[in-house]
Amino acid sequence: MSASVEEQRALRAALGSFATGVTIITTHDAQAQALVGLTVNSFSSVSLDPPLVLWSIANRSASLAHFAAGQQHAIHVLSKDQEALARQFATPQADKFSGVDYQLRSDFGAPLLAACAARFECVTESAIPAGDHHIIVARVLRYETEPRAPLLFVRGAFAGTPAATSVPAFAPVLAPALKPAASALATASGSTEACATT
């Protein structure tokens, strides 16, 4: 039996007591030559070996098809100064990337946003149906971090945290098959849903 609208709202409010970070997920639709992006807070680590993460997207989202198995995408952990960016990507609009500082690299199929607390370059391992959402399990190919305080989301509102002091400015490439960027990254061995998933 399906829960009523009131019951769903009550559960969502209760789940919102759990504070999360805020991410923007981006990819590139090569066939349509279109950039895709959405704000998500259902991001979590899964495994260090192999390096896996997950996030979820609503079944009704027009972006769901862009994150099928094998699709590359970037997960950006937003800094506390990027609340406006989180709101921009959470709002349905024709061009979410308007006025946004990003780059497209020839060796990776997703736009990369600037000034984030962390960024993970990923490829979808599987998209698992789960109720009214799909869970996207992704393998981390490369990541970077910066000493920026993250943006938080709790009880329907954004919040910040004190600046980080011990986070490395750069982090290792996890997939030897990918060449690091020139500035980059040394090789190493080493749900409550989004503010919106449109």
C-alpha cells in the first residue's frame, strides 16, 4: 500500500534531520552536444577497494538516462560559498551552466566545476532501481580536494562549516589507465535525496 502524501512529507522531514553535504553531478551528452547537471545530497562512499561511491536520482528525472552504466560523470562536493550554485542546478531551466566556471577536458566526458571542496571523476558501474529512485553506483577514476569548508543541507536549509585545515590540495589518480592532468595528481594504490534531482 502506497504512503499518503502527508506520510511522505512527514518521512521526508524526519530524514531531513540527518545533515548531509551537497553535490552537483555533471555529465556531457555527446550525441545531443548538451551539458547535464543536477544538485544531489544523497551521495555516499561505498568501498575503498575498489573505489566506489553512490548517489540517487528520482525515476521521474529527465536526467536519469544520462547516467546509465558506462557513462562518465563528475561529482562535485560544494564549498560553503557555493549555495547559489546549488540552487541554480536544483532549479529546472534550459541552461543550468549559464555563467558557471567549468572546463571540459578531452580525456573525460563531463564538465568540471571550479572552487569545490572536492571533485570525483567517475564512471557508472550500475543503476539500480529502488522504489521511486535509482541508485547510481560509480567507480572513482580520479579525484581532487581543496581546503574549503563544505556546504551542508539539513532540515530543508543550507548551512556551512568551519574551514578545513588538513585536507590535501591534490589527491591521487586512482585509475592508472587515465593520465593525470598536467598540474596534477600522483599515482597511488591507494538518503534523503538532493535539494532537487531534476
